[in-house]
Amino acid sequence: MNAPTPASNVLTGAPLPPNVTVVDHPMIQHKLTLMRRSRTPANEFRLLLREISMLLAYEVTRDMPTELIEIETPLATMQAPVVAGKKLCLVSVLRAGGGILEGMLEILPAARVGHVGLYRDPVSLAAVEYYLKLPRDISSRTAIVLDPMLATGNSAVAAVSEIKAAGCQSIKFVCLLAAPEGVQAMYEAHPDVPIFAAAVDSHLNDHGYIVPGIGDAGDRIFGTK
Ligand code: URA
């Protein structure tokens, strides 16, 4: 995969905060286009999200350190690299984060998994927490927070604040789609947290939905509505 593109809004060309990486790869963009179509059924939508998540897992772990260990191949002894450094914890923001979690775990099967339950108050759009479960050793891990939609940023900011409050200081955020408003809110609250997105769309509508977007990620993943 080529190196990710510098941060700019793919739809408007506007510059984005420096902590944003748009993983602008042809396969990701192709699959995202299929997901955007309103006629794509839930089973295809879930599969596409799983596939894109595997590709995003590749990018979000690009800077993981490695160390050499000695191994025996059938022909020789060699020093070969294995990943080193902090262990990972994938933190799924309920409920739509589960759609990304599946694909991430395919690539990162040894990661621990945490959950943050947040819902958006439909009037104020504020994030309301109803569940939090993180591994006890979260302070010694790198947390990768998963939520397909970085819309207002309220949920993402709240989730990252909870994870920091639990002692974790190494945090990344992965989403499928972001709105400029969401990445700005995250940058203002948590400039130390890198954001990886498949695309940054145009804007939020009055109901806090990303436009053009994919609609309600949870409904599309789970076939509810
Ligand atoms: N959450 C969604 O599921 N979709 C949006 O567009 C914004 C937030």
C-alpha cells in the first residue's frame, strides 16, 4: 500500500488538522463507494466494512516498533523481525464500533478488547455514557479507538477522555468517515491522538449526520431501522 495522503478533505480540498491521516487507497475508496450506496444491503455493508477495517488496521499499526529475534528456517538461522513495544487494546465505541472491530481483530488477533457505550442525545447531540469496560492493564497498552463515524466528535472526545482517565496515554482513533467538524473537535480536545479515516466528507447536516456519508452506521451494519 502507498503511504497515506497528507491530510486534506477529499471532498472539499480544505486542509485538515495535522493529526489526521486519510487512508486514500483505491481499494478502500472503491469499497467505501459501495458502502455509501443506499441500496447496498446490510450483509454486503458489513463485509465491506470488515474488509476496509483490515486495510485500516495495516495503516494504524504502520509505526509499531519491531525487534529482531533468532529463528530457525528450514535452511538457516536468522535474525527476523517481530512486533515489539506496547501491546494493543482495541476499544469499540458501541454499537457501530463493532463493525470495525471484526476486521481489526482479523489482523490483530492478540489485541485485548475494551468497550465504551455512548449514545448521542438526539436533541443536544451530546455524548451520554452508559457502559465502560477496559482491560485492567490499559495504562501499559496502546488503545486504538474504533467508531465508524467521527461526526460531531462528541462521542470520540468522550471515549478518549475516559480511556485517558483510566491511565492510558497512547491512543489512536480509527473511523471510516469523518466530518471536518469532528476532526476539528478531536484536535482541539485531544491533539495528541492521531486519527485515521478512509475519507473526510463535506459537512454535518442539522441532525448531526455526515454528508454525503453512509447514513446511520449502526442501522446499516445491523439492518435495523
Ligand atoms: N453517526 C452515524 O451513524 N452516521 C452519521 O452520519 C453520523 C453519526
